Amino acid sequence: MSKLAAAILTKGGVVPPTVSFASKPKTLYELLNVQRLNAYKFKAMPEHWYEKGFEGCYYEVHKVKYKLYKGWPTHGKAWGIEYWNGEPMARQPKEIRGGLKFSWKEYESPSEAGIAYDRQSARGIERRRVVRTKKFYSDGAQQES
């Protein structure tokens, strides 16, 4: 926020609640609450994915159930489809984990914002995702899903 905007909005040194809410990092449920009517198929991503430059990695939200916390719908459950490198990880929506744990933002392509994808730092995350998608059978055979 610029100094001029801060001076106008903070008359007498008191920050209105709407300004302080708009400038703080948002949980998934706070972000979706603003988009209440447009939350279906809303694309959201954790901010740390954006900062690492993951291209085409986001959640497409399909359903949200809010819980009131201190009178505000800042908690709840959300279901959606995870997209990794532009490909859906599942056909059916699954519960989105980490809705309160991380700061979330609306999906925006990192390359358009000038953030480069660092393959070396992302290697561990991609390796974990590959291991999770393998199915093991009793005869010892492996099949990619």
C-alpha cells in the first residue's frame, strides 16, 4: 500500500477492519468466502507453490462447507480437483488439505508474473507425487495410475 493510500485509509492512525483484512494473507476459506457466488470451479493455489514457480499447479474448487469461527466463515471443508503441471490428478473431487495451514491466492500463472520454475528445488515434491500414484499388487507387480 502506498503512503498516500495508507494516510487516506488510516484516518487518525486507526486501520478500518476491511483494510486490515484485505492486506493480510488469506486461508482458503477466507479466499472462497469473498467468491461465495463464484466459488464453483474457482482456481486457487497455495502461495508457496506460486513462489516456487510451479506452472499449471492449482486446485479447482467444486464444493465448500463453511464453519463459523467467531462469527465469520473462516473455517470449513473444501473439495476439488488438484491439477499438477496442467493435468488433473483425479477425476472425482477430493478434500483439499491445508486450507487453514497455508496462505492461498487465486491461481495466476507464475511465468506470466516473471517467476521462473526452479527444477532443482521442486524435485523432491515431484518425486513424492510419483510415489503416491503407484499401485502395488500382491504378486509384486507395479502399475502406474
